[in-house]
Amino acid sequence: MENIPFLLLGGLMLGGFFAVSFASWKFRLPSVLVYIILGIAAASLFHHADWIHITAEIGIVLLFFILGLEFPLARMVTVSKRIWPAGALDVGLNLGGAMGVALLFGLDLIAALTVGSIAYATSSSISAKLLDEHKRLANPEAEFILSLLIFEDLVAPVLVSFLAGVRAGDQVSAAFMGVLFGKILALTAGAVLIGLYGFRRLSHFVAKCLQHDFMPMLAVGLALGYAGLAVALGLSEILGAFLAGVMLSETGRSSELEHLLLPLRDLTLPFFFFWFGTTIQFGEGLPLVSLLGVLVLLAVVGKIVTAYAGGRWFGLNRKVALRAGFSMVQRGEFSAIIAGLASAQLRVFSGAYILATAVIGVFLFDRAPALAGWIHRRRPPPGADPSGLKNPEPPAAAP
């Protein structure tokens, strides 16, 4: 691949992605999963293609920047107060549960923590793409799912930094953790201040200049810049991109800005899922098969229970909470990042785990409405409400 001109290779890949997308649409297959499998198949050919990784990062940054545009600060504050119980359950059941199972299978404490961390976070990128593909971003469960994903995106960088410190031989102390949390708070506080005292006052300017060709430069520059700042602080670019979108949403022009950036996102995002597939490597043989089977089962049950119970606490009705539960099984990018910090044996194990949960998760996501509806019909709760909220407002009395 190194001898093929960059422009030719880029053109061939985009043509291939077009064919994959068209075939996925024609045969009603999840394009995300097809991109990942294509990346696994072609991993040996693109092992050192840094430009694919760079393009992939731009795609994932734009995805979460656009998601951030849907969460103005007032909405973020409201949502954050409601997501904490679900987030705590998520950590305890999916991270703690997987870690406990790994200890029972004889792994040492650090290896068990690594396995628990790999098993913890739902793939934000796959979930967000599936919500968009299935036209479910306007559904009642979408806000809950995105909120829980953001919670996980705050916890996952802490896990990555902790494990990286252990691997590098750094002393993991209270001071180390304090600095890490301080970086997260500083990045978030900066986004809040810039949004409130910067972009909110620029709403008239943004509205006036939306149709000019320099506005995409402002939006993409902000997304890449704040994501890069997050990376420079040792945090996730996903968190920085999302916060950049939150900032710009304070202009009150989220839908127009989103419309400007969607073509660029759709052009670059397939590279992320393809690149993600190239990071899944199986090596020679599959170790710890019994542990893998138990953890995959726990991945399915743990996320369904977490999202269902958390969704109920969040304010969703039973049917919608079930729909959320069947939509969060897939693991992805953070699992792959943490797997890169593991031993060679655990990296092979992790590749199989990530692929299995991604396949099962995409399958369940596609059928989540039907599964939730089937369970709801078999055991309907009293006073069921189809709107998605547990306690809807009563209809106004007739005059």
C-alpha cells in the first residue's frame, strides 16, 4: 500500500465505502458493523497507514461535536442531575462485575482491573452512529443513552490514565488522581465559561454569517481545537469535541450549524469504523475461552439491566427503558484503547471480546424496538403510556 499514491488510495477507499454503504442500505445491514469487519479483514494492509487514523479522528471528533450541539448548557445541567444513579450502577455492575469475574478466574488484580475496564464502556461512536442511522435521535430514550455515554466518557479517561500510569511504572497516588480530575473539571469549566460569556454573545454574528463559506472553518476549528486541548491534557478527544459542541450551541443556531457539518462528518466517519476494525487483532489462538464466554454474557445482561434500571430512574417508562437496555450492549473504541495497554495475551482476548459484543450489540440495537414491544405486550404495566415518560401530564379538563 505504501507505493500507491495517496490520492489514488483515498479515492479507492471512498469508492469502496460507497459500495459498502449502498449494499448495507440495500440489504438492511448495519453499515457500522460492515465497516468494522472490513477493517479487520484488511488490517494487515493498513497497519502503518497513519493518514487513516488521522482521518478517523477527524470523523469521530465531528460526530461528537455535532452531538454536543444538541445539548445547550441548561439542558446539560438538567440531564447531569438525572444521570448519576444510572452512571453509578453502570460502574458497579459492568466494571466491577467484570473485574470480579476475572478475579474468580484467577487473574491478578491489575489484569482483572484491565479486563473490567475493557468490559465497562458502551461504544459511544457505534451507538451515536446507530441512533442516527435508525432515526432514533428524537426518541425519548436517546437523551438518556447519550447522557450515559457522556458519563462513561468521563470515567473511561480516568481508567485509561490510571492503567497507563501503572504500565509506565508511575506511582498512582491521591495526587495523581487529583490532577486527573482537576484536568477534567478545568476542561469542562472552560467550555461553560466560553459558552456563556463568549458564544452566547455572538449569537447575532453567527446568525448573520451562517451562509458564508467561512462559518464551517469556525465550527470545525473549534471542534478540532478543543478536542486537541483535551488530548494535550491527557483526556479523550471525544470529551473535548462534545464540550466544543455544547459551547457553540449557546448561539441558539445548532440545527443550522449541524446542517453545515453533516457532509464532512459523513465523509470522514467511515474511516473511523474501518480504522477501529484494523485495531482488532487475534494473533495465534484464542486464550481464556471460558472467561470470554462469561464476560460476553455479562456484557449483554449487565448493560440491559443498567440501561433499564437507569432509564426508569431517569424518567422513562418501562417500554422505552427496555428499548434503551437493548441498545447499549456494543463495546468499542475505549475498550480497544484500554486493550492496547494490556499484555499480549489479554490483547488477543480483548479483540475477540470487542468483536463479539459489537456484533451482538448492533444486532440487538437493530431489534430493540421490536424486542421491547414484545416484552411490553406480554407484561404491560398498569396505566402504560406510549409517550416515553413515566408520569405524563394529565390532559387538560374540557371547558
